[in-house]
Amino acid sequence: MQRHAAVICEHCGEENQLLSPLQARAYMGVGSATLNRIRLEGWVPVALAIPKGNYFRRSDLDDAKRLLRMRDEDTANREEIYHHA
């Protein structure tokens, strides 16, 4: 079983898990290139950057998954409209 680091938010006091790049990729269901792309595009911020890699908050990954799903649904809807036009 992999262990997750935890960090306490200084604003709300809520505990949040930090995931390694490998854990984040598995959680998101994406490869390293996609995780890197969405990080660089600002879809998911880096919570902690160390020489071994960037660590991500699980809650930020949840937000990114939701936004990516909405984008994919919007793209599918536009393609359906285009094919019916």
C-alpha cells in the first residue's frame, strides 16, 4: 500500500493528501506527458516541488478531473452538432 503525504491548509485547517507524480498519474488515469501538459497549462497547480518531482494536492486533481471531463463532454457535444448539421 502506497502512503500519501498530508498537508494542512493554513487557511481552512483541512488536511489534504499530496500525491507523487506516479500516484497523480494513476489517480487521473493519464500518462506522464498528459500530466505535465495539464500542469503547464494551469489545469492543476503544483503543491510541492522537490528535486524528485512535483507533488499534487488530491483536491486539485479532483478539480482538474472535473474540468477535463466537462471539456471532453463539450467537445463531444460540438462534434455531435457538427455531424448533424
